[in-house]
Amino acid sequence: GDESGPSSAARAFYLALPARFERTIESLRPELDRVFMSSLSRPLAPDIWQDVKLAGLGLVRLDTEPVEWEVSFETTGQKWLGITIPMRGDRALEAVVET
């Protein structure tokens, strides 16, 4: 968007996310689990919200098909991690981890 706000296409993308939220979490869960195993030496909890909180959603490229966007999390335990999972449509890509 610009100073007047998001484009109509970006607005439509964000407004459609709640209906896809559970499917999105299922799609990115294996990548979150991989991050937990490699960075924290343990699997992600069955209820992911015990281990992470949602930090943000970002639209990277709306002009591609499928759309490129990202989902960001922060860990809630003793060791802080910032985890951003790029998405291509409904497919999770390799996470970017900040410590």
C-alpha cells in the first residue's frame, strides 16, 4: 500500500487469511518442528501455542502466482527465537531463524 492504505488486492488477501488460518498452520507446522529440533533439541509441542506466539503476517509479493507471503513467530520459552516462515501460496518454505 501507500499513504492511502493497502491496495484492494492486498486488503482482499489479508481479509481471506482467517478462513485459511488452520490450514496454514498445518502447512507450516513441519517447518516449525524442524526449527525446534535443530535450535532447541526438542520437538514442537502438540499444541504449538504452548511454544510460540504469532508475531506477524507479511505480504511479500502479491504480483506472483502463487502469492509470496510470510508468517512470523516468537518462542515463548526460556530461549527466544524469532522464526519467519516464507510461504508460496499455501506451501511453507525454509524458515529464517533469529536468535
